[in-house]
Amino acid sequence: MPIRWLPSEAAVEDDFSSKSDVWSFAVLIWEVVYQAAMPFPSLTNEQVLSSLERKEQLWCNKSDFERVGPRGLQKLMSQCLDLCPRDRPSFSSVVVQLSEILKESVNQDK
């Protein structure tokens, strides 16, 4: 299983939903921003699984992310990586937020 891309409920409890897909989408955002770097490269798969079980995964340093990605994208990614599946946005909400982030980026470039 691709545990580095799964939230704890999917990796530990085998509970997959659209909310776990939202988590995986946030990991995709992370990979794009960090130019295809593998999540948690210094950890073994067992260590990643253990951190999932303890719900202790930290995806990025906020100031580091802001250097390489738009501010709104970091906020969206943080929402998508919420430890509680109920608190993650729906894909509809993700689309709306991405649209706003894109508009802000275009307006900043003008």
C-alpha cells in the first residue's frame, strides 16, 4: 500500500472515503510544490505507519512552504491534511478554493 499518501484512517483502519482521497490530493499538491520529492524520505515505511497510527505526521514547515508555494495553497493543503476526516473539505470546496488561489496568482502577476 502507498502508505506515504494515505491518512491514518485508510492506512490503519482500512477506511477509505472521498475524505481520504482529499488527503491524498493534498499529498499530490505537496509533491508538485516540492518537485516530486517523496514524502518523508528520511523515514522507513514502518516509521511512517507508526506516525500514522499516532497521528503525528507533519507535512511541511509553514515558512518553508510559503517560500515555494502560494500562501492560499498552503492553507488548502493544511485543511486537506486535517487529522479528522470530517474536518477536511469536500472536493467541491477544493475546486472553489483552487479557483480562488489561481485568480489571486493571476492578479499578483499583473
